[in-house]
Amino acid sequence: AHAWQRGCWTVGFCSAVCVDVPSETEAVQGAHMKLLCISCMKREEVIANTVVEWFYRTNDGKDVPIYEYRNEKRELESRFQGRLRWNGSKDMQDVSISVLNINLNDSGVYICNVTRQFEFETHRPIITSSKQIHLTVVEEAGEDFTSVISEIMMYILLVFLTLWLLIEMVYCYRKVSKAEESSQENADYLAIPSENKETCAVPVDE
């Protein structure tokens, strides 16, 4: 967003037309990865020629050009050739590219350089901006924080349901046991011989 702010100071006033969004920094092997580069522009009525250059920094610190936009999109000769696609917008605020079929060797630093030459009546200022993306390529997608929280909540719910089921089983067992004890007492009473029942009877005064 610094380039946009400097452009605002040059013109004198302008309104925000885009927000600088950080790029994702982790990709999964074999998938497509968008290297997001936002370079905010000023008011639409201000004419500007834009040049976009993408580089890949090798292990020895050398910045190898891999893609550029100079009036037209062009993939440059590199080990990425055939796997890069323009993924930007027509207004040249989003100047992103995508890497297709990404592999573990594609991990590293990618650099997005944007140069804008503004055409005013009296002068043509040039504004440049640069953005680095430290990309890591992994074999499998890792779990994000949201999925971890969801799993934890699921386990807590399972534990709660298990405890509730155990409590219900104990309650029902005790209730059944009391019912069986009551039935057994009734059965014992019915098993007493009739003459004994008469003895157990309470005498009635005449």
C-alpha cells in the first residue's frame, strides 16, 4: 500500500481503491498456488504505464526473472517455464501470478516488483514497489486452527455423551433393581401358606 500512498501525495488527493492483502505462504505439493501481489493504484483518471517483474531467489541469493508484464504478459525462460500463469486484474492493482503443479523444490523467496510511470501534464514521476513472498511447499495440507478447534469440540461432546449415557445406565439399573426387590417381596408374601397368612392377619374386634 506504500506505492499507493506515495501516488496520493504526488496527485494531492485520492481515495482508497484497494487493500494490500498478504499472500499465502504455504502450498501443497501438486496443487496450484497463487502468489498474491497487490499494488494499489490511484484515481482512475490518472494515466500510468505499469511494468511488473517477478523473480525467484535461488539458494545462492541470485534473483532469477521468471515472469513479466510489459504491455503484455510474458513467461520468461526459467525452470518454472510452462507452469506460470497471469492471475492479475485488468486495472493492474492485482498483479499476481500462479504456479501450476507446484513441487517441493519450488519452496523459497518470490519477489514482485512493480514500476509505475504516471503521466501528468508537467511531469512523469516513476514509483516503484517491491514485495517478497517466502513460500514453503509441503507434501500434505496441515490442519488449520479452526479444524483443530472443531476436533477438540467433537471429542469434548463425545466424552459428555459417554458420561451422560453411563449416568443414565446407572440410574436405570438402580430403578430396575428396586423394582425387582419389590416384586421379590410380593412373591415371598404370596408363597406363605394360607394358615400362616391367617396368623399374620390382624384380629378384628367384634
